[in-house]
Amino acid sequence: MKAESVIPNVPIFGVRVSKIDMAATVAYLTDAVENRMPHQVITANPIMIMAALDNPSYMDIMKSAELVVPDGTGVVWAAEYCKEPVTERVAGFDLLHELLRVGESYHWKVYLLGSTPEVIQETSARLQMQYPGIVIAGYRDGFFGPDSDEEVIDGIKETAPDLLFVARGADSQEPWIAKYKSRLNIPVMMGVGGSFDVISGKTRRAPKAFQKVRMEWLYRLLKEPTRYKRMLALPKFVLKVVREKDKVTKVE
């Protein structure tokens, strides 16, 4: 069952984004785990939506996801600007931790996929220490090509996880999950971008001050100036929303 049929959402250029808050999102996904209902969870931001507008196959992936949450502050702003506000931002990094916190009482099994061998190993160790009630059923780095997909899928399925977190970058993690989600058949399959780098201590998350004023993107840009080309999608998104305000939330 897709979330859009049971929870309120707002379409942003065709991508249906959940309107519910973090607590309700976690409750919804907890129910999905308990009932073994496979869900691809996409943490949407303006860069991903702009990519989807340029790439029909990526748009299909965004539209076929069982749940899309408003991760990017630009998405939250767009919904508010178009008078269809979401309750709050549901950041993927925070959602990951909230699911693990709740999962402790259920002893959920978790599989971690992506990043470098060093980062994924450290992430696994830290999460197991932080959430001793969960079971890190397995992990693997993200350095593999299509020829290794079968081996990776078999390895994941052997552990029968409740949660699968994939950190391979938005341009590859969402398509990979979408391609194999029916075979993986895991209740929660979510792309988490650079979350493992932060959890492992390799990088730092934006300070609370940046988060509070919705400027995490600026902190990341200051720390990684090479991201500037990717970040150009942000002003383009804002301009498109302003220019096409009456069309943003229309469903074709």
C-alpha cells in the first residue's frame, strides 16, 4: 500500500510529498515493519526534484516510491509557499535515528549498504553501541558495480532485515533500491546519502544554528566547495516554484 492512499500529501511538480510529521512518519513505518509491507522511502530535496524533472526515468522512481518525505528545506518552503504546507521537515538523518530508537524495543534487524569499507565498519560499530537493542544483521561498502548486484542482493536477503539503509548518493541509491525492492522485500528501504559519513565521524553535520534557519545546504557548501555545481539546482528550483506557483501542486 502506498502512503499517499492513507496519509495526506502534497504534489511538488508531480512528486507526492508526505505532509505528516516525524512522529507520525515513524509510527507509519513501524506499522509497515510489523506487517512486513515493503516500502521504498525517499528523502526528497530540491536537487532530486529538479533531477526528476530533467529525467523521466528518475521521475518514475520518485513517483513509484511508497513514501516520499520532505527532507530538504526547499521542499518544505515550496509546500508552504504554495499554501499546501507540510507539518514539518522530516530529515533523512533524523528519521534513520528515530527508526533505530523505536526499533530497539522490537529488536529490529538492520542492514547497512554503502560508503567506504572503513566508514561502513565504523558506522556499524557506532550504531550498535548507540542502539544496543537493534541487531546490525550485516553491512557492505558501496563499491560494487552491476555485475555484483546479485551477490549483494543474496547477501542482504540472507540476513532478512527489517530496515535497509543505502548510502550511495541520490543519483544511484534511489534507482538501485527501486530496481530491486520487489526482490529484496524489506519493510523499510531508504537512501541515506552522506549519513554514514556523519555517523562514523568522518564528517560533521551542520550545527544546530544552521539547521534552525534552514541553511544546512550552505554549511555543506562551505565545507565542500566542490558541491557548488550540484547546488545550482537550488536557486533554479526556487525560481521555478515562484514562476510556476499555480502549477507546482497540480496533478497531471
